[in-house]
Amino acid sequence: MEAPPAKLVPAMHHLGVQTGDLDNCLAWYKDFFGCAETWTLTTFSDLTLSRLPGITRLTEVSVADVRFHLFERTGHEPVLPGGNKAQFQHVCLAAGSPEELRAWRDRWLNLYRSGRYHFATDEQPTDIVVDADGVHSCYLFDPNGLEFEFTYVPGGAA
């Protein structure tokens, strides 16, 4: 009898972000998250070209253990994510304290007000809310209209 497979445990490698304006997106991810560019591609495998027709450029940016793959495609339709359809609704990132959560929100507001970036939506970050378990949360959008949640969980519990 064959042994059962070892327990499979995924680990996050990167989050892929499609954009219609890579330069704008790249500048915002650097300024908001403090990311640094790690590499850029302008030639792609047949698999990538078949999955992402019109891809022209892909840049990886990273900070700490978080990596984003930002890529631009020709023919990008400027339609905002959202609505009632199957999709990733948001990505949640942890803040180390309520003060850090406020700092993320304030950084977003400062970058938005700077006028240096084009945003797909003018929707502002939510207020920071605290639920009955003491979990603090705030939602905001990247320049493409993709939603991020920042959350602080007291005691670091899941």
C-alpha cells in the first residue's frame, strides 16, 4: 500500500497585479509599501503569452517577505474590479499595532492628496473600525482599484 502524501502547506510567493499604467502603479507601490524593484521582464514564455495576451512588461517589487508582480498588457480595459462576480475581493495585510494601522491609512491619504498618482477610483479609505473581538480594520484601494484590507489582531491571533 502506498503511503499517503505528506501534508501540503502552501506559502505565499507573490501577488500578481495587472495594470494599464505600469509606471504609475510601480511608483505608488514603491511609495506606499516601501517596495524596491527586484527585476523586470520584457520577454515572456509561450505559457505567459497564452495566459496574458498583450503582456508588455512585468516588474517584481518587494518589501520584507511581500512580493508583488506588477504587469502591463496592451488592450487593458479600464473597468474597475468589484461588483457581484467571482473574484478575489480583497487582500488582507497585517499591521503590528493600532498605531501602525493608522499610519498605513495616513500614508495612503498623503499619497492620494499629493496628486502624483492617477487612481481608478476616488474612493477614500474606510475609517478604522474595531469589532467586538478588538480586531481593528481599514480598507483602501491601490491605483488600479484593487482593494487591500489592513488589520490589527490583538495578540497576533489568527
